[in-house]
Amino acid sequence: METVLSGIRPTGNLHIGNYYGAVTSFVRLQEEYKCFFFIADWHSLTTHPKPEDIRRSTRTILAEYLACGIDPQKSTIYIQSDVKEVLELYLYLNMNAYLGELERVTSFKEKARKQPDNVNAGLLTYPTLMAADILIHRANKVPVGKDQEQNMEMARLYANRFNNKYGKEYFPIPQSFSLVGQGVKIPGLDGSGKMGKSEGNCIYLCEEPSSIRKKVMRAVTDAGPQALNSEKPEVIQNLFTLLSVVSPKETYDYFDEKWNDMTLRYGDLKKQLAEDLINTLAPIRERILDFSSDTERLDRIALEGAEKAHESAAKTIRDVREIIGFRV
Ligand code: ATP
Ligand code: MG
């Protein structure tokens, strides 16, 4: 069975863009692959977060992924910093990673430009740590967005370099696995094309109903349909896209017909959309609150995940030490 690995950034709460664009696909992948999901807390150190923020955000994101259906019985979900073997592999990979190629990575250059007073070595070697995350479980597939494509190239480079250096096809060459086409792109309600944390236009999975209502009622619209059966402008299409995700087909068709015969009142559409969003999110929100309230259970799940991940990682490290010429 092929192994899939995905890193989770411990930043902020999950929004419905994350959910429909990525997390629902992860939940499906669990059925077909051996899956590892890890919370990338070492990676987050490049920006020097406070200890209490690390602890809180790690638990939050763990609770949310579990609430969405990542199942610790089917997958291995763990916190990166619990599996110290990753660091040993990181060191070995760094010995064969060269300054020039690391400096040429676009995301490094961008970050160096944006934060000139914090161009730390961790930022530079982000691609080798990511390669270590992947190779430690000898993963075959990594679901990533376009922005991670270059880091995946680097992971393949380091896997190949190791294999060639020691004349052994030890590491599988990890392939990017596109979730695009599987998930939907969730638009923003502010007229922008995409919902995103940086865009500041998110509806969060754990959001309270009253707050969802407010956000939806404030969604940007226009003067209304100007002709029968006209094409929808982007801001209106955005509302319909959301409707297509959370409402029954009859509801979508009902409002679509009203649009086409020019009798649509945006207020009605928004009210319905808000209620359908609230109903769709209700069970997820309830599970998030449930998991979040029980930190002991969360810590236990994290520990069990770490044990499973450790088992897989320790095997790789034993092999790698032997290949390199160290005592095992
Ligand atoms: P940031 O603004 O910091 O980039 P984000 O809100 O875009 O954050 P990411 O952490 O970049 O979220 O994305 C996590 C996952 O969710 C990725 O797989 C990404 O493709 C997916 N995703 C994020 N926003 C959307 C969206 N609006 N529609 C579909 N998928 C999304
Ligand atoms: Mg993003």
C-alpha cells in the first residue's frame, strides 16, 4: 500500500476553504492509503512563536482535524516535534544540501525579502526539513498546493542524491499529489476570488451561528440581475458556489431560477445560505468543541500518534545509519 504524508501548518483555525479544498480529501485518502498527517510545529519556529501560542495552536489544530474526520485508527496523526528521528535525518540531508541551491528556492527568497532581519538558517534549510518529514516514512505521495511544488522538487533532489551517493534505491522518490480537481475552490464573501486566512475573509468551522449570519448578510452583492438568464457576475457566482456546496440541489435550483427570471432578492438568498452553512457546520463545530474541551484526550491521541510515527521513523533511521556507516 502506498504511503501518503501531509504536513499541517499550526496556524489559526480551519475555515471552510481548508475544509472543502483539502481536509475532506484527506478524510477520503485514509481509506485508500497508509496516511501520515503531522502538525509542523518545528517548521513554525522560523517565525519564533511564543511557547503558549505553540501549545495552544497545536491542540486547536489537532482538535479540528479530528473533528473533521481524520481518524487516528486509520491514519497516523502526530506532532512533528514528538518524533525526534526526523532531526537526525534532517542532519544527514543537510550534509548533502548546498547553499547555492537552497538560496535559489523562491519561498526562501521571498521570505528573506519580507523579513530581512530574520533570515535564519532554519528558513534556509526549510526544504531539507520538509524532505526529512517526507523521507522519514519513505512516503510515496504528498498532497501539496502549487506553492509547495519547488519544495517537492528539493525533496526529490535529496532523495535521489542519497540513493545515488550510497548506490541504493532506498528512498522512494516522493510525488506531488494534487488535490486540485478533487476539492472545490471556496470563494470569499468580500468579492474576492478565494477565501483565505491572509485575505481575512474566512468563515471558520468553529464559528458561532450569529457570527456566520452576520458575515453572510454583509457579503458583497450588486444591483441585481439586469436581464433574463444573464451570466452571473463574480460576486453573485460566489454566493451560488457556496450554496452549491452546503445546500440541497433544490435550494440551489430555486434561487438559480429566481436569478434567471430576475425575481431574486439577495436578502432571501443570503438568509438561506447562512442557515445552510450553519446546519452543515453544526456537527463539525460540536465535535471541535467536544475535542477541544478534553485536552487529556487530545494529548493521549497525540501521544499514540507519536508512538506509531516513531516506529516507522526509527526503522528508517536504523536503515539510514547502517547505509551511511554508523553503528545501529
Ligand atoms: P494562507 O492565507 O496563510 O495561505 P489559507 O487560508 O490559504 O492560508 P492554507 O494554509 O494556505 O490556507 O491552505 C491549507 C489547505 O487549504 C491547502 O491545501 C489549500 O489549497 C486549501 N485551501 C485554502 N483556502 C482554500 C479555498 N478558498 N478553497 C479551496 N481550498 C483552499
Ligand atoms: Mg494559502
